[in-house]
Amino acid sequence: MKRLFILLTLLACDKKESAVTFSPPVITTSVSSSGGPGGGGAVIGKAGERVKFDAAEIAVPPGKSSLHVQWSVPDGTAINDDAPFTVRWGSSDGLVAPPTDIKGHGKDVRGGFDVPIELMAGAAGGQLAGDVDLVVCDVESHSICVPIKRRLELTFASGKGNAKGTVTLPLPQAKPTKG
């Protein structure tokens, strides 16, 4: 499956001689565009493993709401429109139902994606974890494409949150290596 994803990644790039470069994981934080709770998180990982993005506790109102996951994409880098994009939810706790997995292409998620959230009645909070796979490429020549694999871990707290919160997932830069 991993080989198929890499093959599809390379085929989705414009050039047949595309090189794949992996950026080392960076410890960073992101801030919610709404300035409220839940927008921050940390990206932590080691080379060769799926990098984990652990969002700070996100306040959600009782009943149905949604969370928008948006991207922080460095200058000179863009999401590959033709490469596969997936979110596979692996576990949930305290939610009425886990969201359905998302499959598509980069062009479908340029602005991010929405996650429906509904805490169980009387639950103080909940958790949701899943794997996000997409591809970023350099915008100049489209010759460097980087498959991105993130583990997204979200923690929710019942409270007076917005009906639609936002979390920003930072992506690495796709750039040629000097050598």
C-alpha cells in the first residue's frame, strides 16, 4: 500500500523525473485563525514515522458542530491538485459517531476539510484520531513532490465553543536540495 501511494505520488507530479524529498519534522505550534481555544497544536515526530499533530483541547458546544482543518503552507509550496488525499479516522471516544473517512485529490482540499463533531449527551469531552495523507510540491518547477503523512489527534471539551472551530495543520516546504 505504501509503495502504491508513493507511485501514485510520483505519477501525479508533472515531471517524470521527479525527485522526492522529505523535510525533517519540525516542532512548531500553530494558532487558531479565530484566536479561540483549540487552534493550537504541536507537530512532533522522528524521521521515518508518521508525524503527530496534537491539537490543544478544543471547546465545542453541545449538539452538532464542526471543526475545520486548514493548512499552513510555506511560500513556494502548494498542495498537489492531482495527488491522492485521504483522512482515515482510526479511533474516537465520547462522540455520537465517528466521522466518515475522506478520500479525494489535493484539489478537493486546497482550503482544508471539515470534521463533523457531536459529543455524546452528558459527555464532558471526546477524542478523535486519524491519519492524513496528501502531497505538496514546489510551485516553481513542480519537480519536487513530498508525500505528507500526519497523525491528527484532536481532544474536545464540552463548553461554549464556536459551532465551527478551526485548527491549522502546518505542512513542510517542498524545495530542491542543494548538493
